[in-house]
Amino acid sequence: MAGENIKYQVRSSASVVDTPVSAAVEQLLSQLGLGSLSASDVYSYPGRNENWSGITDTGNSVFVKQLRGSAQESLKRYRRVLAFERLVKDGARPFPRPAFIGGDEERRLLVFRMLDDVRSGSELAADQEFTEAMSAEAGRTLAALHRLPFRAEDFPEPDPHPYPPVEDLRSLPLEMYVNATGAFVQAWALLQRDAALLEELERLRATEAGVARVPVHGDLRLDQFLLTDTAFYVNDWEEFRLGDPARDVGAYVGEWLHRAVLRIPGQETDDAFSPALTHEDVVARGSGELARVLPLISAFHRGYREGGGPDDDGLVVRATSYAGWHLIDRLIASTRESGRLSAIVRAAAGIGRTALLDPRSFVSTVGLGEAP
């Protein structure tokens, strides 16, 4: 509502924007009756999209995002966000997400109400303040998403998820190769030569056609969860579509497994296989970190079942596979701005490969109970 006075708390991860907000952003804010950011302190958060946040001259706390990417790809992401908003707007119960105010399709601009005194799940996890109760609430929230009623006309066009990218694992597009870092090419070469892994990834992609598809987030990570003292929100709906619910469940599990592995080196070095750490040190720390995160995963799974999330016979097995893929995906992500593959990230990907090759044997290991 224009003129509403909402307190705004700057998070430590944001940085001050030195350049003026674009005319397109100002025009959209004016059209939406939200005022102007021209005289405000404006902040930007790290991420793949341009973004601006601040309090307008009419007292509205706003977060504006402009989607990056090619014209075709960014348009798809924009329309997925709006598809999600239409679906939850028509639902019987509101879904907990930052309030969407409006957008500009041509310029790929989206405007949301900025949340007050918010911390992301990744911030809480880094400070070891993400509790089992929070994890259970994440499970219940995800179950509510997967249970959203929808009609065929809500998803008029087929929109298969691009990951795992099995086609790229057979032949990398030239443009991607030309713009890749050395670490990215090295990682991709390792994956492309792994025939057993490729076969399992193709099998995983094929299973999605045979399961009951539901609304899924499609890019679930801990930083997509936003928490205040009184509420729990889910953010960033650019990959929203119909899909296998195990995809989201596995991504959540994979997030915690990835964090557990990355914490093994501790303060001594960023390399788990440095002489500073013995093999016994690595095993002991790995066991300790896994023991720390498994209760969080179990609490999430319990909350998901309590919330009525889909629970077909193969869901936890497929979720374990997707957790494995998540670890490999994090390896790929780490190479985009890095000149080398670190040993600890490669170790995490190796654990992901193991889970992918034999997911049924690892269901209980990753905290999802027993395989059916």
C-alpha cells in the first residue's frame, strides 16, 4: 500500500549502490504508486540478477530485481515467477513468500515488499543457528508447495527442468566452452568421461516422466529461505514449474551434505587433503559434521511428511539421487569464478557420485529414513 511506513533493516551482505537507480526502475515504482528511490540510500545484494532495495520517498520498503540472461531465457524466468504468484494468489491458503507488488515484463523487472529484520537460511546455517525446529518448518512449507492445487491451464507449455544437463555432458556447447574458466573445463571433462555417472543421470532424468508431477521450486537452496522473528518465507521462483517433488527434497538434503563436507578442513586450510590434516583427521571431522547435520535433515523429512508432502514409494530414493546431483552441481558452480578445483569440493562431488550410483543404499545415510 502506497504510503505505508515499513521499517527497513540493512543486512550485512548488502552493499551500497553508488550509481543512481535506472529510469526504468523509477518509472515502474511510480506506476505502482510506490514513490521514488532517487533520494534514498539504495543497497544491492550479491546474486545472478541486478537488484536494488531501499525505502522510497513515500515510506515503502521495496526490493527490485532485474533478471539477467538472454532475452528468451530471462523471459521464461520472469513468466515462471508470475505463474507462481498467480497460483498462490488463487489458493485457499496464502503461501509464505515476500509480497509481490508488480513487474515490467519487457524490462524483466520485479518489485517485492522488502522484509524487515530478515536472515537467510544460509546465514543461520553459517552461524550454526539453523535449528531442527526451523528445518521441520522448512519441510512443512515445502510440503505445502507440493500440495498446491493446480489446473492444466496453469502450466500451458512443457517446461522440463534443465538440470542435470545430460545433453551438455555428451557435448558442451561452444559458447559455454569459450567463456569457461580452466576449472570449469577440467570439471566438465571429469564428468564427461564418467560413463557410469552419465548413465545414472540419464536414468534420473527419465524417472521424472513417470512420477506424478507437482509444483516445485526447482532451485531450492538454504539462501532461498528467509526468516524473521515471526515468519518463515521462501524466495526466488524463477525455476518454478511442474516436476518431481523429490527434486526439491533432494536439493535440501544436498545443501546440508555439501555444507558438512566443506566444514571438514576447519581453520587450518581450505584443502581437506593438505598435510596439515591426516586421513584420520578427515574421517573424524567428516563423521562429526555428518552427525551434526543429520538431525536437521531428519527433522526436515519429518516436517515434510507431517505437512502431507507426496510420499510415493520411490520418493526418498529419488531424493537421495537428487541430493547426489546437488553435490556435483555445487562442484560445477564453484568453477565458474575459480582457476582451480579444490580438493574438498572434489571430495563433495565424489560423495554425490556415490549417492547417485547407489541411492537406495544411501537413503538412511543421508537422513531420509529407510528405503522402501
